[in-house]
Amino acid sequence: MGKFTTPAALLVALCVIAGALVGLSGFTFVYAKGGSYLSNDPAACNNCHIMRDQFDAWQKTSHHAYATCNDCHVPHDVLGKYMTKIDHGYRHSRGFTFQDFHEPIRITASSLSVVEHNCVRCHETAASEITMHALRPGDETNCVHCHAGAGHGASR
Amino acid sequence: MSTPDSSAPARRRRPYAVLWLALILGATGTVALLLLLQNIATRKREAEQVVFKIVDLTENTIDPREWGKNFPRQYDGYIRTVDVERTRYGGSESVQHLDTRPVWKTIFDGYAFSIDYREERGHAYMLSDQRETERVLQRPQPGACLHCHGSVLGAYRAKGVEAGVPNDEAHRHEAVMKGFEVVCAMPYSEATKLVDHPVACVDCHDPGTMHVRVTRPGFLNGIAVLAASDAPVPHLPSIGRWRQGDRSKRYDPNMLASRQEMRSMTCGQCHVEYHFAGEGKLLTYPWKNGLRMDDEEKYYDEIGFSDWTHARSGAKVLKAQHPEFEMWSQGIHARSGVACADCHMAYKREGAIKISDHHVRSPMLNLARACQQCHNMPEEELAARVYAIQDRTRGLMDRSEAAVLDLILAIEAAKGAGATEEQLAAPRDLQRKAQWRLDWVSAENSMGFHADQEAARILGESLDFARQGQVLSVKLGAPVVISPPTVATTPGPAGQPPVKGR
């Protein structure tokens, strides 16, 4: 028993265990295409197939030529972008793993606000007359309430 | 004094405690990671392989259990049509309408429906319910009834071959169409022995490709006749395209209809108005002039058809069946390209697999998946909107039922007061019109929802014709009797949407 309890042996054992964990984590990350979620590739959003309807419908809309998922669904400053990706990534992977989200899938208020800002980001000139009247918080206009088919057309 | 002694073993124990903790944490973390990995792998597998073929399916595979081996998810839903569930105005509970709404005993007097008018149960019961109904037991019916109550394809083909059509794949359709004629003319009691299953997979799916298809000869004939007419059918664009062609071959939905159109036509194979034509009792859909209630009435008037002569009034009246396909055709959902299956077989997800729910049922029992795909609002709001339509339709129907009842009793009284057959012709004709309209909405299974304005228009006409006929009858000596619109009361707990678990 004596020799195995020396600090050096302990350290080696711990390192092997830690290494196994790191390796396993890395494998899982790669297997789940974790890296793709850091990209702007729309296909990444359809990795788990939940967004298949949205992905298919997007391919058939006018916006297909101008905007991908991230253009509308994440903010365009670096910090905001990755904070939103962390938030969405956590909620989506938890929902898909435990299979306990509302169906059909619904956009959250915070995500809708991101979309709204991105509508205005590109269409600022056209929308300025409308958005100037909605300055109080909670009183925002909602572009996609009427333009529901702009990003995702008829899904069937 | 004792401190050095006691701290020495503690120091020796601490590394062990840390080690144990690290081991437990490491083990737990590994298990969690492996579980996650397994979960991801399962989802990936689901996405890659949707179908695992275990049995070979052919046109002769009628038994749904065989299909279920290859398509267990769809089969699980299909067999759940045994479930008995109730909505405010419908459901799949075998309620005897003659007891809950006794007015219909008078309206159907002299016809088999005055003996037994039970609510139909789910698809699973279609064959056994038909074999058990008093309408069939007490009044012999033709084999034509089987068309929509059993999985008849095999039986039709066999009878067609018996009648001389060559028994090969090239003549399969011809044999089915011939067998259809033969079976329609048989007595029901004989014909029903030819089938073992209610509607089955093979009735709506091609066994080779799984494409949705229509197989019912009555529908194939009916939709071809409709296409050949010039009735507007904006919700069925493939008919519009066929009409622009040379029309050398008759319209064939299996060749020409889009998948989305087929997702309604499969249901339209049976959820329609029909009659049995001629001595051969050939099942026929009255679509020569179009799909509207008025078009069907015009067709029946043209061929001088009536289902029976009313026992109390002597009017030659019609029985509306269940014109869901026709009513849907007049509504906003059809015009927007929404198919029957979109709401009644809503898409659902199991893991990474998306399937259409084969538990065919009322969308009121599945509001989230049925409605929210397009309507982004809470379930309570959606239910309230449906009930607003249905409550209004029910209210109009209560009045229409009372008016038709009053008309029947008035004609009977006028006859008793000595009115001649010639004098009674006009009020009897008005009864035919009023009763047909009332029945068309009443027998249709949506309480007006499939086309709310159309349902209100039809009931409005029914009321008008009924009271017109009553006025004429009063002139012929009938007393003035006006029944309250509460001949029967509205069922269902008020304000309680029967939303069940998903």
C-alpha cells in the first residue's frame, strides 16, 4: 500500500482520470458538432432537426438571399453575439436533451427583441418613421407580427 | 497536550477524503458525459434512419399490424383511435342523439335514422359500429355501405377478378372498380363477411413508396365528375390545371394532385355526402354541379332523388350524410391551403423524428400542435375562438330544428284538415329544402367550424324555408304552433374547454 500513496503516483492517477474526462468531453463536443455553433453557418442551427421547418421555410423566402439565421437572431456586437449564443445554446440543448419544451417551438420575448433590432438595423431608413413613435419601453413595434413570412415563409 | 497526537491522523485522513471526493466527482461527471453522449447518439441515429424495414409490404397486406412492424410510430397513433374522448359538441362517445335531441325522431320519421342515431366513435370502431347499428340490423342495407366502413380493396379486387377482370398487376385498378360495383349490389350482411379490418394503412398509402393516395372508387368517380364540371374549386389547384388541358383522360388525383391536396382528399374519400344510385345501389357522390350544399341539392332535384317519404308529412326528403369535405371546401382554411391532416393529424416530433400523428381526432384535443403551428396565441384563446363559432352555430341550429319540427307538424295538421295533395306540394317541397339544409349542417362534424359563414348561411335559409312552409300550411288549416328553440339543450360544461394532455 505504501508505494501507491506517494504524491507522485497519486498525481499520475489523477492526471489519467482528468485526461480521460477531458478526452471524453472533447469527443462529445466534436461528435455533437460543438464547434459549428460558434460559426455563422445556418446548417448548424438545424443540427438537431428541431429547426427543420424554420430552416426549410427560410430557404424559400425573400430573405434567403440577404440574411442567414445569425443576421436576424443574434446581436451584431461581439459580446452580445456570444452572450446570446450562450443563452440560446444552453436553453436549446437543455430542451432537446430533456425533450420538455413547448411545441410548436416558440420564440422568447428576449429573442424577439433581438430580431426586432435586426429588422431595424437593415431597414432603418424605411422603418424610421414607424420606430420613432415607439420610444417607451414595452411599447415597441413588432415588425414580424405582420411580416411573419419575411424570414420564414409558409412551412408547408 | 493532546493536539499533536490527534492532528496527525486527521492530516493523514484528509488526502484520502479529497481522493474519495475527486473519485466520486470524476465518476459522476463521466456518467453524466456518457449519458449526454448516448443521448446525442440516439438523436443522430433517429435522424439518420426513420424506417427500419422488417416485413415486405404489398397491395395484399391489409392487416395494419404488419405495417406497424415497419412504422411503429404511426401505428401507435393509429391504434389509439380506440380512445373515447369528448369535446363540447362532438367527440367519439357513442351518444344516442335521439335521446339527447328527441326532435330528430320526428325529423327522421319513417327512416332508419329514427331507430338509431348514435354518434360515430373513432376510426377503430367504424366496422364494428356499422355491424351493430340498428339501422343495419332492422333495415337491410346494401353492400355499398362497406365502401367506407372496412378496408375493402382486397375484397373489391377479388370480386372484380371473379367477375372476369384478368388477375394481374396491369388490371388491378380495373378489377377494383369492377369489384366495387359487384359489392355495392350485394346485401350488406353478405358483403361485410368479405372484410376483416376497419380503414387500414393500405387504403391511404402506396405499400411500395408510402405515398399518400386515394383508393376509394366512389371518390375517384366523384372527383372526376367534379373536375369535369365548371364548379369553382380554388382550393384544389390540380383540378384547375387539369381543366386547362385537353381533358382526354379523366381527372386522376393519384396522378395530378399535390401532396398537400392529397392530405385532404384521402379524408374526402369517405367524409362526404353520397347516395346509392339505381338498382345496383352504386355508391355515388353528388358532385356533378359542385361541392356546395346548393349544388348537391340541385343534382338530387335533377335526378328526382329522395332518401325517403316522410312518415308524418308525406314530403319526399333527403338525408345529408357527413359532408365534411364539402363544408371544409367552403371555408377559409381550405382557401388558405390548410389540409384536413394539418389539424386532424397534426405533425408531431418524437426525438429527432417528425411524423404526422396517426391518432386522427378532433383538433380541440390537440390545440397546440393543431393550431399553434400557424396561430401564435395561447391555447385558451384558440379554444375560445372555436367555441365562439360553434356556440353561434348551435344557437342557429336550435332555432332551425324547432322551425323544421313546426313545419312537419303543420303539414301533418293541414293534411288532417283536408288539404289536397296538390295543395300540400308546396309546403312539402319547402320541408325538403329546410330539412336538407338543417341536416347538412347538423350531420357535418364540426358544428360550423369548417366554414362558419357558410354554415350560418345554410341555417338561415333553412329557417326561412321552414317558416315559409309553415305559413302555407297554416293557410291550409294547420294551427299556429311555434316551438321554442330549446327543443333540446346544449350539452357540455359551459366555459370549460375540454383540453386534454398532449
